[in-house]
Amino acid sequence: MPYKISGTLTDGARVIIIEESDWSISSSTVETSGSFVIDELDESGDKLVIARRTSDGWGLGYGSVTPEYYAPLARGLFAGGNISNVIDYVTIATTGNATDFGDLQTGKRMFNAVSNGTNNRGIFPGGNTSGGSTNEIDYVSCDTPANAADFGNMFWNVNGFGAASNATSEKGWFAGGYLNDSGGTDWCHWLNIASLGNATYGGKLSAYRWNLCATDNGTNDRGVTGGGFNGSHSNVMDYVTISTGSGATDFGDLHAQLYDGTATSNRTGNRGIFQGGWQSGDANRIDYITISSTGNASDFGDMISAVGRGGGCSNGTNNRGLFAVAMGSVTNTIQYVTISTLGNAVDFGDLTQARGEGAACANA
């Protein structure tokens, strides 16, 4: 709810904001003298603003006040895992521990997530549950803590896929995966993030792969997968033009053959990073690419600790990438990097509970 009302007080006062449509109270806070801002308001309709002075109870009222829109700080969501249906959130620009956001419809692991960027919808499709692979798609509004709701279904029951989108252009891409608990696939799923409904399938990767990851350069419309498994570890990166729903083309290679990595990018900033994965054990290297230019990945730096089968997200051109969750063991650690600057990861804070095999997205 990125709307605010601001003003100036000559004395300390309780500021009460009332919805003129139904006279419900949206906010009631005590403010000190000087400038004040009351944010996270519902945008719908005019407000009545009452300032009641705390010293003597004298007050003023202002009717038909229209809240002002503001661009909220990007929020990162970490969802699910091998022991959890919990969704946590953090403000990406400021380090610190995560806060509970709500719950997925069911516990999920071995899945990935996407969003439509600043349009604020996060999508959590497919994955593996206690009953096996699922085709269920969950969604949330990233700026409003709440339990996830039903979006629709994937075409197949699938887990272990890579996920990317073209941000506010509203198309999500889900690449490969492990299909119907019976084997890998090279098919891709596609959906319109803005409209509830089922995903379709079409276009193929260059080979069957599952337990891969993917990232994108946002509205520049390219998605890139990294690594995966098809009977052996893979170092292959493929790319697609997301808006076309087409098949994938070879992009280049990661530094090593691995699967279960995580990925994110600074979106239109055009740098993608691939973190960790599984070789003979969890890996701690970070690779990077220029998403608009094909070629092999280069060394970015190292993670604090090895991470695989986790979730990565970023605040886009504001340039901070986060990743969390481990494969070989559960962990609550969140790590971060500055995407445009080569270097090692730094501790960000902790999830609300330790887990493995989760997913992440952000409204940026």
C-alpha cells in the first residue's frame, strides 16, 4: 500500500486518518511537532485527517485529503522449504533479520519463484510437497503480508525448474524441471503474471535438465538458465526471449558442472549472478554474466558458506542481490552482494526459521 499523507505540526498531536467512504480508521498515531509522514495507506478514496493536540485536546480536521503515491523500498520474499510453508520478507536495501509474511497454501520445496517487478505480484508455482510434485500455483501481493492465494495450475506437476520473467511486461518463464515424479523435461511453462489462470507449455531447452536455476534482465526481455542435472551435472546456460514463448538457445557455460544453484540479477542493469550449487558437495563460488551478451560466466567472488537449492532475489537497478537456504543442511542465513561490484558475499541477517530448498522473489 504505497500511499502517504504528510504535513507539519506546530505541537505534538495524535493524527487520525479516517476513510471517508465508510468512516473506518486507517491510522491513529502520536506525532511530535514538526514534519510528519504517515505511510502504507490504502490508496482508495479521500481521507479525513484529524490532528488532536496532545497538550490540551484541541483539534483540527481536514476533509477530502488525497494520499500521495510513493515508490516503496523493494521487498524480498523467501518462501517454503523442506520443513516449512512459511513466507518471510525483508527490506532489501537495509540489512537485518526477516519478518513473517504469511504462509504458502502447502509446504513446498525444490521450486523457484518470480514476480512482475514493481507491479508487485509474486508467483510460487509447482514444487515438491509431502504428497509428491504439484501443479499448484500460489501468489501474493509482495507489499502486503498475508497468506498466499490460489493463482491457477501449471500444465504438469513439476519441480526443480528455473524461473524468470520480463518484469512489468508480465510474462513468467519456467524452464525444464522434474516432471510428474517420473523424469526430467526440456519443456518450458509460461504464464501471464497479471491475470489469474493456468500456465501453458511451449518451447524447449537445449537438453533435458532439472534442478536448474534462472535469471533475467527484466523488461529487456531475456531469461538465462544455469546448470542443472540430466543424468550428470551440467554447466550449460541457455537463453530465451521471454515475450515470445520460444525455445532456448545456447548462451555459454558456467565455470563448473553443477546443479541446484541459485540466481538473481540487477535486471535492466544487465548483470546476472549464479551462486553455489552442488558438485561433489555444496559449492561457494559466485559466477556472473552480462545477460544481453552470450558467453561463458566469469568469477564474481565467494559466498560466506556454500548454498544450493535455495532462493535468490534483488532490488533490481538498486543493485543488491540476496540469496538464502542450503541443500545439504538447513540454515537460516541470508547473504548479499552488490551485483555491479565483484566481491565476496556479506551476512545480511537471518530467516525466521532454518530450512532448505526454498524459493525467493522481489517486487523490483
